[in-house]
Amino acid sequence: MFTPQGPTLRELTVQALSSVERGYDLLAPSFDHTPFRTPDAVLDAVADALPALGPFQTGLDLCCGTGAGIPVLRRVCERRVVGLDFSAGMLAQARAAHAARPPGAAGTDRAPEPAVDWVRADALAMPFSRAFDVVTSFGAFGHFLPRQRPALFSQTHAALRPGGVFAFPIVAPPRVGSRWYWLSWGFDAAMRVRNAVWRPRFVMYYRTFGLADVLEDLTGVGFAVETRPLSSLGTRPDGSPRCRLVVARRPG
């Protein structure tokens, strides 16, 4: 399904009937061949925007999955990068993918890139305190219910040093009545029915991470928040950006 290297329909069905952790353990070998991986254009846009918010010594990619976002942090951090995820299968894929890219692989025109450490942990109970200058996350927030966001953001706030930045892209909602509008509604409705009748739950929703609510939750745990357009990703017909970078800074 998706590409010849991607999961089959049967494999996706088994994964969808599993827990979030088990589902991603199963999906890990083929995850990068699905549409669920964050597109390179989004990763590149964030990587281009981050230097203006630094400098950064240490960085954390929260819910790193197979490590697609790790090169973003390796470009902007000077000393240490950490990828955190609760799926052992996804971390195994990430380790394998980045083992072939050792420190110093940046090229002759840039400083050597830092090595990467991998940590298996729950994002709602991170083993860090004032450890990072920047935290990023790509495509994982649908796995957290709205009532869990304050705890997630509070954990992230605690993991940052004073003055540190939590930065992540957020895509504008699809136009009402568009194909993607109905697809997202349909997916979320199907997921709610699935979770009402089947255990363990698989939490993944596309319509629970609205910008206004997210900014309110970030402010509520102590972040100073702004958004910046990721101009390289284009604009909507009304001139607003298709994608924004949310920049939440821990006051320091």
C-alpha cells in the first residue's frame, strides 16, 4: 500500500487494531514509505527557520519516530541531539538509518554535526530537566488527546533550559468542503468508533490540534508564544500561510 515498499492493507489492519505503541512497532520497517512521514519540504522549511531562533547547543526531537526530524536538529545544534520515542521498533529504525551518518558528516563548509542519542520514554513522563536549548516535534500531536496537551507541554517546558525554544510546524486546516476536509472528518469519525468498541485504544486524530487551542495551552504552562510563516511552503488563496512555525520560548 502507498508504495511497493509500504505496508499492505492486511498489515495496516493489524496495526490499527493494536495499541499505539504496538502498532508503531509493527509499522516501523515500512513507515518511511507511507504518507505518514513528515514531508522533506516541511523538514527543510523548519531547518531554514530555526537558526534565527538560536544559537543552540543541545536539541531534542520529541516523538522522533524513525528519525526524519533528526537532521533538522543536527544542522542547528552544536553539541548534542537526542531522539525520544516510546516505540522500540521506531527507535530501532532510527538508529539504523542514522548509524551511517556519523558526527562530522556535514561537509567542509559547515561545522561537524553532533552525534545522536536515542531514548525510549513516554513523552508525558520525560526523564529530562533543563537539558535542551531547542525541542522540535513533527507529526506526532494527533496521538495526544486535548486533555493531555497541558501535561505534554509542561513536560517539554521542564526539559528546556531557561530561554530555550519549543518549535514545531502546524499546517493550516483544509478548506471546508475540500477533499482533505472530508477525509480528515471521516478518519477521525472512524477512529472514534473504533476506540468506542475496541481495546486497546489507538489514539490518532487529525482535527484535535487547532492552532488557537494549542497556543492557549502553551501559554497556560508558561511559554511565551509566537508563530512565524513558513513562506517556502506557499500560501492559501486568501494569502495566509499554508504552514506556520509555532515558536514557544521558555522565559529566561
